Amino acid sequence: MTIFNRDEYAVATANWDNCIGNFLEIERLIPTNYIFTLSKEQIDWLKDKNDYKEFCTEIGIYNSQLVLILSPLDKKGQKAAVTEYPYSVLSELQGDLPLVETKEYTVIKNAVLSNDLRKIDDNADMYFPVANMPMMDQDKAVSAIESWRNEGMNWFYYECGDFKGARVFKKFYVPSENLTPPKEGLTSFVCSFGLKYSDIYQRMLVTLIFISFYEDLQNNGSVETISNTYDWSQPCPPICRI
């Protein structure tokens, strides 16, 4: 498990704070088809340390690489007192990224993103008659990831140029229920950036989408198959609580 001590954590987060208005440096640091991967060991560490309905992931730069840092919260939703900070380096996806979603015995949708986050396959199988096919969370997740891949640098260019990076994300708040999915055999999370429109803020915001991987994720039409796409995270800024 890759871990920062307090000093390394402080350096990494300060480096990102100093970078968020520099579009050329951000363009170098963040290929829009790269992702973070969190291991089961890191997930278990966070489950043990976090005491709130959400946990925090912070963005940093270390050794000229973008990193995602795990930061647990205490019972009041404030940063927990810890001496170590597990982190993941933004890197290229190894292999394709399957997204699976099942909706109450009716429609099973499957989508596959390539290792550079292009949609290369999708299908839907109907196992019981339904009146129509609803918009599903998976569709929104794929759309947000593709929007990030295609428009992420345009978003940074606008934010760095017009707002000097003041509105660029520094951390994300993530529902803690992501850490305990209702299926055995969890091995890792893949975390992808996405672009999603906010009705409240009337603009596009960056989110992190958590996609879980299991030892035996089924893809055979079984009614026991469950979604492996989890809740959206909330970026700070604008949603800052600590």
C-alpha cells in the first residue's frame, strides 16, 4: 500500500494548490483517459479509520504525478487525526473497464470502456416485458466519463483562464456506503473523473465515479448480478465542508 506521512501529504496537497491556475502544467499532469485505482488494502484501511457518512479524497502532486489521497473523517465530519495517508497515482487503465447494471429483473445493461476511456461496446437485454427503457445511472456514468475524456481539458482551460483556477477541485466527498458494497469478493475500485452538469450551480462540475471490481462479477443475465457503478462524489470547491 502506497502511503504518505504527514509531511509528504502536506507537500503533495500544497503542490496541487499551487498548480490549479497553470493550464499547461495541468495538461501535462492529467491525461483525460487516465484513472486512479484503489486496492482492497487501501479500502479496508479507510473503512477502519472513517467514522462519518462520507469520506474525503484529496488531490495532490508528488514526484511530478497527480495523486488521489484518502482522508478519513471523524464522527463530526471533520478530518480524522491520522499519521498516514494512502494514495493512488493517476495512471493508464490496464485493460477494458466493464460497467454492469441490473434493474429489478427487467433490463440488464452492459457497457465497456476501452483503456483510453472510449465506449467500445454496449448492449441491453430485456428479461421481462416492460413498458419502456428508463435512463439508468450507468448511462449517466458513461456519459460523464466520455464528457470528461472529450472536454476535460476545455473545462480546465476555461477555469484557469477566466477564474485563475479558483474553482478547480481540491478534494471530493464520497458516500461511505461505497466502501461496503452488497456483494462479496471486492478486490479494488477504479476511480474515473467525469463531467456532470449541476442544476444548482448552473455549470459543469467535475466528479469522481467509483467503479468496483469483484473476483466473480457475473455478466450472464443472472438476476443476482448487481451494479458495479457507485455514487457520484461531490467536488470541493464548490461543495466545501472541511
